Amino acid sequence: MFGSKILEVAIGVIFVFLLVSLICSAIREGIESWVKARAAFLEQGIRELLHDKSAVGIARSVYTHPLIYGLYLDEYRPRVDARLNALSPGGNLPSYIPSRSFALALMDIAARGTDSRGEASSPYAPELTLALVRENVLNIENGAVQRVLLGAIDTAGGSMERAVATVAEWFDSGMDRVSGAYKRATQKILLAIGLAVAVGMNVNTIAIARFLYRHDAERAVLVAAAEAAARDSSILQSDRATRYASARAALDSLELPIGWDNVVLVRPWSTRQVANAFGAPGTVVEGRGLWLHVFEPLVGWLVTALAVMLGAPFWFDVLNKVMVVRSTVKPHEKSPEEASEDRQPAKARTDSAVTPPGATVRADETSGIAAPRTVSSQPPSARPGPAAHPPALDPDIAVDGCDVEADIRALTSDEDLPTAQGGIA
């Protein structure tokens, strides 16, 4: 088990990862609102789902259907570039299409065609039923999509809602693949943003961990801030501007070796003492050449960028789990080990009674507790007889005959022994 100090350093590093991830995710959302890459991924996914990669058939009909056309402005203009990345522009296309709206639009096109200005849009248009969809399924002009609609109709048991739900599930399954591709592209752009932020703000993970290990006061402040953040899930749900401002303010308020203000540029091969900008600000350490001033910052920045790529929700969950682990750890300095009673000396286990002056201690055979016994200064001939025995400590002492004190000067005859009690009759 790691010590509490190492655990607190880990908590501090995870909290820094969380704050930097919030900053980078806000920047990523700002870029997404400008380029609308999600809409580009969605449009490309629908093309592939409907087997119309050129968007000249059913894909165009779906995007121009009134149920979908109302989700974006202007006319439908398919993307020309088939290559997708996190910076692919989506134009005016929608970033989200409800699965039920997609299913209803597809079945309506199959039943009534693509023309929205003719008889299909009049009050005398036939009712949208499964029989009408099956009868006019050739309006789709796409064999793969026709098979999907016919399969949904055949398994619906005559229920229009069940058929629509089947087509909607087919759409959702295809969009799961699109979501995975978009997430991978987002992680790549987050890696680039995280590296830029790490270098721009000088967020060196190695230097931060070393600083927290050496400075107890700053580490305690950081752990307290991490505890408060772990209990507040609203930091992940706030808007982009608020998230960026709060994370940046929290990062600036921490006394960590972050930023370029205290950096002293030296020759990497120098061995003289320099101010260590990657350790404790203001301290003086022996320069360690290329590692301290070149390779360590590069590795620290890269670690920060890789951590940012995992996302703020990931580090928030990790922070909560580590806090649970910390709450179960009992620091040694707060609860020292208690000595066992068996290891204490016999003197500490004596009876609480104070032995009077001039008395010796006799160990009782039955209880092991030392009992005081007064020693008289009179000669042996003047000492009192057996009647002056101390009080018996064993309640069965009268039964087993242990109350008889032997005289070492004479042997006791069998007639003088007490009558035995108990045993087998």
C-alpha cells in the first residue's frame, strides 16, 4: 500500500489533469462550434448507411424531407471531400438527427415518394400504413434500403410503431459506429490541444509531482481543493465559457510550478547552480544538464497532453475513486500503533493496589496476579499460625485444598490432609 504522502501527490497530479482537461475541452468545443465537424461525420455516416456515398439518391431525399430539412438552414449541399477529421467543416448541416424522425422520413418516402408539392402533401393523400409502404417500396430506388424496410414490416406483426422502432434501431446502430469515429478524431485533436496548452502554460507533470512531494503545505492545500472538486459534478456540466474560466482560475490559484514567469534559461550543458523553474520556485539546485532543462520538460509536457486526451470526465471519475481509497487509509501519524497488552512488562500488569512499605509480593498460583504479603520483623517462633492467611483469591480454593500452606520443616501426614470433595462417587 502506498503511503499517504504518495497518495496525496497522486491526488494532486490527477486534480491538475482534471483542470487542464477542462480547459482543453472548452477550447475543443469552441473549435467544434466553428467548424461543425460533428455534422460532417453525421452526414458521411448517413451516406454510408443508405449505400449512397455520392448523395445523389436516397441520402439526398432524406436530407430534403420536411422532417429533416427543418433541422438546418439553407439548402442541402453534400460535402465533396470524403476524408474526415476533427477539423472537417460541416457547413449548415445538422449535428444531430433524431432516430424516430429519420425512420418516419424514410418510410414516408417509401410510401408517398419524394415530391412534397404534389398529391402526396394534399388532404386526400393515402394514410401511411405498412401495407402502403410495402406496396410502394420501389420509390426508394435502393435495393439495400428496400430490404431493410421490408424486414421491418415483416417483423412488426402489423404494428406501425414497432416497424418504426425497428428502423430507428437500425439507424442508431449505424450511428454508434459514427460516434466511435468522431470520438477517435476528437482524441487526436485533444492531444494536439493538450500539447499546445502544456507547452504554452508550462504544465510539466514531472515537475509538479516533485514539487508536491517536497512541499507539505502546498500539497495539503491542493488535496483540499481536490476534495471539494470531487464533490461538485457541476464542473463537467457547465457551459464552455464558465468551465474554462473556473478551471483557469483554480489552476492559477494553486501555488504550483506552472507558467513561464520564474523560468531561467540556461545552457543545457551547464553544471553550475541555477534557479530550478521546474521544481520549487526560488530554490537553487545543481543543474543536471540535458535531462533537467531539455528532456524532462519534454516528457512532462507529453504526459500532460496524453492525460488531456483521455478527457475531463475520465479524470473526474478517477479522482472520486482515489478519494474513496484515501478515506480508507489510516495515516500512521494520525493513529499510531497501540502496544499489545501481552508485550507489556509484568510490572505494568500488577494489581492496582499499592504495596505498602515493608511488604513483599507473592504470586498466586490460580490467577497469576501478585498479591501483597506483609513480612513481620518478629522471629519465626513468634509468628502467627496458619489462621493469619491472606484472603483467598480463588473461589474454589476451599474445594481443592490449596488454602493449606506447607511447612518446609515438617511433612504433613495423610491424617492431617483435608477431606477431598467432589470427584466420582
